[in-house]
Amino acid sequence: MSHRQVHAGLRGLMSHAMSTLNPESKHSGWLSLLLLALLPSVAAAQSLQLTYGAKGIQTLSFNGQTLADVGANPSDSFHIWHMKATDLAGNLSTDSQSGWGESNNGTSWDASSNTETYYFNWGSIATQFVQNGNQLDMVVTETNNASSGLIFDGAEIYPLVLHFPQDPKNFNGYTQYAITTTGPGVSVADFGSGVVSAVLPDESQPMYTGWKQAGANAYSPLMTSTAPDGLATFLPHNDRPVQPGTSFTYTVSLRFAAANTTPNASDAYASFAKTYPSQMTWSDHRLIGTAFLASSPQDGSDKTQPGGFPTNPRRYFNDASVDVTTSVGLQAFQNRMLAVAQANVVNTRAMNGQGVMTWDIEGQQYPQDTSYVCSPDQVATVAPEMESTVLDPQSPYQGQRLDDAYFGIMTGAGLKVGVCLRPQVFTLSGDGRATQNFLTSNDQIIANLEQKAAYANSRWGVTMFYVDSTVDTNGGTLDPAIFQKLITDYPAFLFIPEESTPRYYAYTAPFYSFIFHTDIGTDASVYNYYPNAFGVNLVNDVSQATLNSYLPALTQQVSKGDILMGLVDYWQENDPILASIYSSAGVSAPPVSTTPPVTSSDVSPATTPKHHRRSRS
């Protein structure tokens, strides 16, 4: 019902009521005033006001503020931009009516149903506008004729342009995308005096919504079933094909709300969670300790060139005096490495942590971004000193492989263990150079990660995996379907991807970096569709002042399930604070200790290099 219809209905009601009274009744005056007083309150309940023109919406206002006016801005009128179609063999169609919406056989506006229809030689696209209070549904039906000879992949529709009084919060003048294959199709525009969300209620199809930048503080609701024109190569490019003789209908909803509120999108969130249900079963949310065994060379511009020390090529302990080339030096190196494992146990237990993530079991012989090998199945080739047999006759681990003994000390103490993986292939060449080579398909990446994870699990009992550099060659975040497959095949593992999208929460615990970005934890919006979502937040040796200033926020996130990471290869000054956070959050409170845990002097805070300070974008 329109604003005008509401007023007309009330006036009719008032007229009817007055006609039933004696004209000279003393009640007629106050009844008239009472009914007139109702008019503003009913209108306020429906603050979204629309008028229609020859091609769709002519004006749109919310709470009395005009946001769209095609008369004043003719170029804002309804139009269809980029389209995509292929022939039945999959070849891209070059026909103008398959690639550009304004190249067509004509259009029509049906004022009785508020529907704009475009006609093409292959079929039609109809867009119906349906208002329900402060919600405007735009219902699109793409029809592909049986005789078209084409598969219609989608169209990019711009129904109107909203001119906001200010640039919406966090838009910064840029187009905003909500892509249903990576996260819910919900994009919120907070323009100060009000809020409007572009919402795809049905998340089961590969679709795009959001806000297309259309000028200063101006944005068009984005609605398309194919990759939008100009979409960056690092974002997913999806199509929703319509076969000949079929049609496809979808809805994009504009939902308006008052300032400082958020429009309801529970239907979209429920649909997303149903389409991509959570498969997470990891139930231990205690702290995870971190151990960094080496440090990458800092002065090499060529990432492929080795930069190790002469007698310590993998730069373990960042110590040039380590000598793994002699039996005496190797034995000393082994004892030092086993002392780190023992320190990991003591310090993790002191914080009642669940386990230890070792970032660099293979050492760090090469500059970043090659430095983190993250290929445990190559440890024998890449870092033979870690595969050496423990030499010390006084050691209880004599005769064991050093890496087996290192992890065995921790698992033997009841701790979980973790290592780093990468979705690239670490490759050593004959001249000593090394590269991290990207893979080109989901299947290749899945096989690569599963091979590494299975090796680490079967050999060392590893169940926690930090997955470094989860991006493709374009810098785009990897398809979440990769981790969907990983957690399906290995449901008892915890994967912690460095880069992620919202859908990752269904399969992983995404990585946060408090140490570098003061990340607090899982965004509140994620709980709308994954109420048990959690992530893993690297704290390590951030300054105590910074850590203390965020204690309430971090404590709250831990109480919701987020996991903190702190150094355990030595007793770092932040470790007691991390323990207190868990105690305050009521999550497996660590035991009270009157004295700090003791670490081997070989890995004391004074001599441990800050090689874990890896910058993360």
C-alpha cells in the first residue's frame, strides 16, 4: 500500500465515522481530531515512499529524504548493462543482444504490476518492483527461449541510483560486493540518517549483490547472475546459466531502517547457512602455543636465493654459531632442539593450553615469501639436520629421528601439535634456488594440502594446521570449497587459513593477527549465520601496553570461542596476561602458579630472536 493510499484509507474511515454521528454531537469534534492525529503515526510506520515513471522507479525517499529522482538525474533510470551468453558448445556469444542489455528488441512498462521487461532475440528479462513497508523487492525473471540456441549466463541490472547524503560507512567511494559463493548476499549501506541493505534472500545460487559506485555518494544496488563488469580478477567470477526453454527467477531486496539500526536479513543468513552448513567439530578452545625455530634472511632481494649461515643453512635459532656440519655441533643442535620441545610443554601446560603450533619445522633458508616451506613431507630433503638421528648417549631419545623426538615430547605430554602448510609447491632446484609454485585448480590444491596434512598426521600425530598464503596467483582468497573438501575428508583436524572469506567459518578457524593489526576476533555479523564460529588470533610478543588496552575486548572474544596464540618456546612476558584472559573468560582456567615456568637457557627470552614477527597483510 502506498503512502497516498494509507492517507486515503484513513480519510475514508474518518468520513464514515463522522457520518454515523449527529452533526450537532459534542463528540464529533474530538473524534475528528483523534483520527487526524493518527495520520502521521501510520505514515511514519512506512517511511519508504516510491513513485513510478515510464521505466521503473521515478523517485524514492526514506524518512522524508529524497534518495532517488530520475527527473533530476535522467541517467539514473533503469537499465541493463553487461550480459553474458554462450552457444551450446560453450563458446562466448558475440551477438550484441547477448552482451549488452540496451541492445534489444524493445522494452515495456506494465504499470499494473510495476514490471519493466526487456525483449531480446533469445528471450526476455522482466524486473518487477514490489513494496512491502520499508522493503523494496526487485524480482527478476530471465527467460531463455527454447529455440535460442544459447545458454544465457546472466545480466547485470541497475534498477536505480541512490544519492546518499554522505558516503556510506566504510565504503570509501568504492563498489561493494556481496558474493553468495563466499559469504551471505547482504551488503549494508549506513548513510548516517538511515540504513539500507541490499539482500539476496535465496543464497542457494551463485549470485552477486552490493552497491555499484555511481558518482559522489551515489550507488546503484547491484543485482547480477554473472560476474559484474570490471570485477577484479582476484574475486570469484561466477555464472548462473539459464538453459534454452527454461527461466530463472531471483530477488534482490532493498531493506531500509532508521539510523543506528540494522535491517533484518535473517532469511538470507538462514539460507546461506542451509546452503553451506557448518562442518566444524573442533571443541577445544583453549590457547594454542606458538614455536618459531628459525628466522628468514632479511637482506636478500632475490627470494629464490638461499641466505643461511655457513654451518647453519636453515638458520635455526637465528644463530650463526650453530654448526650442523660436525658430529659435535650436530649433537649440540639436537639437544638444543629437544630443549625447545620440553620448554613448549612446560609453558603450554602453565597456561593450560591445548597444544603447540610449530611454524617452521623445516627452518627458514630463504627470504620471504619463500621462507616458510610449510611442506612437512619434504623435511628430509629440505632440512636433513631435522631428520638426523639423535646422537647423545645420555638422551632418552637416542636413536630416534630428531623431528620425531621433537613432536613426540609434546604429544607424549598430552598436547596437540600443529605445523604449517602452504597450498603451493616448494621446489628446490639443482643450483640451490627455491621457489613456491602456485597450483591452478582446486583439485590440485586439495591434493597438495591433503598429502602434506596426512603425512604430518601419520608420522607425528599432527591435527592442527596453520595454512599460510591461502591465495591464488591473482592475490584472491582461495575458493572455500577447497577447505570444505579438506574438513569433509579430515573432520578431526583444525585448519587455520591465513586469508579467508565468511564461508570459511563453516570449515575452518580463520587466522587473525592481533600482533600486527590489533584484530580482536570474529566479527559479530558472522554469528548471524554461524553462531558457533570462531577464529585463532596471534598475540605473541605484541607490546604489553597494547595488549592491556584491549583486554576486555579480547576476553569477550575468548568467552565466545575465539582462540588466542602465544609464544611457548620461551616464557614470554605476555604469557601470564594470556592466561589471565582465559581465566576471566571462564574457558578452562589455567592453574595458579606462584613462580614463572623455567625455560632452558638456550631459549631464554633474552636470546630468542623476534623471528616470529612476520608482517601480514
